Amino acid sequence: MTGSMLKTQSLPYCKGCGHDLIAVHTTKALERLGYDPLDVIMVTDIGCHGIIDKCLNTHTVHGLHGRSAALGAGVFFGLEDTDKKVVVFIGDCGATIGLQHILEAARLNLDICVVVHNNMLYGMTGGQTSGLTPQGFRTTTSGEGNPLTAYDICQLTHTAGASYVARIAGIGDISADLEKAFSQKGFSLIEIMEICPSYGVKLNPGRKLKDVVKESGREFGEWLGNRQVFTHQQGKKNSDLLQQLQLIKKQFSHKLDDLQTIVISGSAGEGVQLSANLLAKAAMSTGLEVTQKGSYPVTVGVGFSTAEINLSPDSVNFHGISIPRIAIITSTDGLNHNRNRIQQMGSGTLYIDSSLTPPETSAKIISRDFRSMGARNASIYAMMYYIQESGVFDMEAIYHIMEMEGKSGKLPVEKIREALND
Amino acid sequence: MQNTEKTGRTLIDGSRLMIEALARAGADAFIGYPITPANLLYLYGSQRMDLMLSAPDEITTLQWMAGLSATGKLPVTATSFPGYALMLESVNMAYMMELPMVIILVQRLGPATGTATCGAQGDLLLLHGSISGGHPMPVLATSGFEDCWKLAAKAAEVAVRLRTPVVLLTSKEEVMTQKSFDTSLLETIERVDRPWYSKTCCSYKSYKPGNLVPDFLPVIQKEHQVRLNASTHDQEGILQHSTTEAMENTRRLEEKVINRMNEYIIYEHDIQAGADTLIVAYGITASAARDAAASLRRKGKPTDLLVPASLLPIPAEYLDILGRYSKVVIAEENMNHQLATLLYGQQIPKNIQLVNKLGKMISPEEIIKEVLP
């Protein structure tokens, strides 16, 4: 034993409250296990259990109602010294509010212990029913007895993957039970059943604690798990994000002397964003400045996919495109998404798949069977056709980028080259 | 940024710059969950940070971050409005506990789920009212790739120096759009030290202030007891009702953010001789404002530009600057001119012209039209 965990023997609880018992025996168990008070991080939240902080010589972290399990998990993630112990106090109401936090900590099998003070109701706010109030138990909001079945926090936690779960009665010396819970490697939860003296005892006169638990269909006991305990190495990664990038040198030439605004649009999954990306990188290899913006519906695999690309000899600030100079359209989805602005094009060029009827526009229209390369390659083909037809920059730039990006083997480059040479 | 050598020229997005900058500044954990349009930040966080944890929800995210911060880590998350809304109580907790962290808020079109893949600038007033009691939380807004780099590092620095959550405000188009960029011109980022209280002679109080900010000690050391508390508390960190000491502590939370603003007031004021017109824009709209100002100057209309990076608390300098012009145009991608409201409340002066838009980026032409009606 290296020091007393409790600062005072005078604890701030009502006469007969089980929280007093839990606090005394928690500290007793930790002392018996040899923890120094400052090797213990006690995480509490809102509720009568949380006012214990001031009586402790441990580190204390006092958080939000129902969140102490998640807060304690966060503390655990930051520990590199496994000699530390994170103990989480929470009430039955907090456990209801933060059920997901408890299950997540159990699922990950974090090495923390959660002590659930189940006094069967919201004590601090006036004796209301919680999600852990046993069926039939009277509270200030269920005068005829709670008509609903309570969560079985022990079974839920056990199923989620905890190393150790126990339900005990908060009567007598419970320090050995707590010592066992604190000794586990991995996530442990101990639900300690009590009856709130201020509300529970008064509203349920004559009922004994063990009878209430038994009559609600719960049993005392312990449940063991064997899931792997979380280790910190699981998340370790560290690579410089800038080193991952492929640098693009100027190797080719372009013919632009002003901003070129391009819209490429088709259907999701048909290579629209890829073709825009290749176009942008190829343009960079000619010394142009570029921007590439994607636009698509919230569903990833269906509907339109539109890319807006700016190519410019000068740096580009504003990258939005209202009416483009160039529109490359390869499917009905793409046409419908851009119909209005194509109609507003007073000049420029519309490259459109021959299966589509061009809208009325003042742009020059070039219709070609871009989908002949297959739907997945239609956008790539159309983009390459635009480069060749417009002469915006060296055609070799796009072949170079496709090679550099490892796309040459994945895309029908030679087939497209032949089609372009026809 | 003048691009001459172009030795590091690449196609890049703002998300990558932000995460790399944060990592270099000392952020060592990314906690989050996938949400559009913060997806890339989540991806890069998983590749770059020493510790990356996928939380099951937004509340858990902030709670885990707070726990990590209590141990001395500097955690980062990225979200958009739906996630931020759920985080809010926990953001208040971190603010009250004085736990440093960086929250990247990527704005998208609301209300509610709105359109996840559409950018917006609709969350400024939400940030203004984020902390119960109206207390200010530092908010820095990125207006270009250089900002994604510099302000991300600054956000980490402010979070540590002031022991507070800091929001890095951005939007979909800033973090997902790719642009040609020369990374070799990026400034070196120094790692932010997070000094610990080191005196062994004296007792430590978790909330005893020095220059308005308490010395930090993590809960992983055993020289001194640490008490962190989300409820109203005294200097020791013990829960109090509304004692004098506790109220002083609560007042200090606001005072440290306001009185030490000079450490993080950042803005761009691009001036031209003879200009009587000022364009004001932040975030994604700053790019349109820059083009608009340049275009107006080419046309012979002297025009100045103010791009505020420090948005909250709102620096008094901004009102001083705006007051020097006979005409001011404030452009924001929302329908209720949130920056103008922050500056002037409901009494927006008649010489302030507003350009607002919903669901689309504001173009340079729309700003020019307001300058030259």
C-alpha cells in the first residue's frame, strides 16, 4: 500500500446510500492492489456518484452526464505506461445515456474498469426512471412500477467483448469484488445494485435489494470474455503526406494564352474524375496552372459525375466555372446535369457522345462515339479527343502522365490512340 | 506565392496540407468518423498521425479527444455541421476543462443534412454561439492553400498556448478541390512545445492561472494531483456552485481568449493608393474576392481587399479598417450575411453592400457588379 486514496472519511452521501459503500471499497481495493493514488485516474460524470471527486487523492476527471466511459477511454488511449489504472464511475442513468460509449469500450476491449452505480433511478434530478430501472420498481415517474424491461448492461457488455463483467449487490464488504474487476486485463464492468435511499426506499417500502433484482429477471454473477485486449500499436502510422506526392515537371508545351474552363461530365463510375485528374496533371506537365473540382450527388455509385477543370498560364484563384469554354459530355446523366450551362455557352466547343441529342447552344458541336471504348472509358477517350482536336497542349503530355500514373496497362490507351489517329 | 523554381510542383488538395501541417506542429492523434466533405481529412489523418482512432459517433470523438488531451496529446478531428452539432456539449466540456484540441469544421450546405457534397459558409454564427454563456472560442478560417498550411499550424499553437479547443473553419471546395501547387515554397513549421508545470516545491492547482492560462500537467504524471472538471469549479478543479473563486475562473475562460488575441490576429489587408472601396471576404469566397479586386484594379478602379483569417473572437481592427472606406462590399456564401452581422449586428451601415449566395460559389463578377453597379 503506497498511500490513502481517500482524502476524508466523511463522504457526501445520504445516510444509507450505496454510493458511499462503493467509494470506500473502490479505494480499499485499489490500495490493496498496490496502486499509488496518482497512478489512478478516476473519471466520473454527472450524478450523485460524481461528487466523490473532491474526496479522492487520485487524479480526477469530472465530465458530462453519461460520457465518463468515453472520456475514460480517451484517457486510456493516451497512456503509455500500463501501470496506470483508469477507473470510470457512472450511474444507471449515465449508463443509459452513454450506452454506446460503454459498448464501444467493451468492443475494443480497452483496459479500463467501469463501475456502474445502479441505484435504479435518476437520484440527482428527482427520482425518475432510467433505462436500467428494474421492471416493476417504482420511481417518481412510474408510480405503479416501471412497466418496461431494463437493459441488461452486463449481458450487453459481455456480448460486446468485455474481458470481465459482474453484477453484485451493494451490501457489506464489496472490496474483493472490486479488486477482481480492477485486476482484469482488458475491459471490465461491474454493476453494483443499490436502492436510492431518498427515492427508491421511500417509493418501494419493504422491498429488499436482492428481491428487486431477482424479480426483475436479473441474476448476480460474473461473465468472462476472451477477446484480444486493445494495444496502442494498432493505430500507429506515420508517413509524410507531402513525400507521397508525385512531383510534376514541365516537359511539354502548351498553346494557351488565357484561362481555359472545361467541364467533363458523365455518369458515376465512368471515369469522369479520373479523366479530369489525368487532364489536369498532363496540363501541369506543360507548365500550366490547374484546378480540378469534383461534383456529384451524395450517392457515390449512381447519377451524374461532373468535373470542372481550369487550365491557365497564370495562377488561378477562383476555380468555380459558371459557363465553360469547353464541355465534354459522355452520358445522359452528364448532359442533364449540365444542360442549362451548355445552352448558355455563347462560344466554345461541346464534345458530346453521338448517342446524345445536343441541346440548343451557340457552342461548336463535335459529336463522336466516345462510348465505343466502353462506358468506363468514354470520358477518358473524350478528354483525349479534346486535347488532340483542340491542340491545347502536346498530346504526348497525356500519354506521359498515363504512364507515370500507372494507367497505361489499365486503360485501353493503344486502342484510343488508334481511334484518335483514324 | 511567386512560383519561380517550381521544384515541388504537384497536384494537391487543402486537406493534405492541413493534416501534414498539424502533424508537423505537434498534433499526434486524429480521432474521427467519416463525414462528407471531411473525408479526405479523415483519410490523411489515418495515414499521418501517430494515433488514429475511428470513433463510432461524434460525441465519442470529442470525448476521446478530451481524454487524450488530458494525457498531454494534441488531438485533431474533422467534421461538418451534422457532426459538429452533436459534438457541441463536449466542445463546451473541453473548453471548460481547458483541454487543447483542433476541430476542423468543413462547411457544407445546410440546414440539417442539407447537401453533403455542396459547399457553403453557413456556420460562422453557430461557432459564435457555440459556448454556453457566449464565451468566445478561437476560430481561424482558411482562404487558400497557403492558409491550409499556415493556419493549421497556428491553430495547433493557439490551442496549446491558450489551453482551449480551436476551430479551423473551411469548406468543401477548399479541402476537396485539387490545384497545382509548389510545395517547396511552404514555410517550415516548428513543433509547438507543450510545457508542463515543473515546480516540485509548490502545490499545483489545475486551474491556477499564469498570464490567464493555467500551467498544464497531464494525468499521466505522479508529481502532483490533477483535477479536470467540466462543471463550475475553483482553481483546484473542485466543483463549486457560484463562489467568487469559481466565477473568477469562468470569467478567466473568456478573458484569456480575448486578452491574448494579439497572439492570433491574422488577416490580409491588400491596399492600393487612392482606394475608397474595400472588398471583404473569407474562406472560399476570398478567391473570388482576390480576382475581383485584381480585375477592378486593371479596369482603373482602385480597390482594397480584406481577408480575415481570425474570425472569432472578432478583432476590433476589422471595424477600424472597414470604417476607413466610403464603400465596403462583404461577400459570403450564405443568405444571411453572417460576417456582416457579427461586425454590425442588425444595424448594418448603409455604405456596406452585401453579396450573398446559397448553394453556389460567389463569382468575381458578382462581387464586381456590387462594386460597380
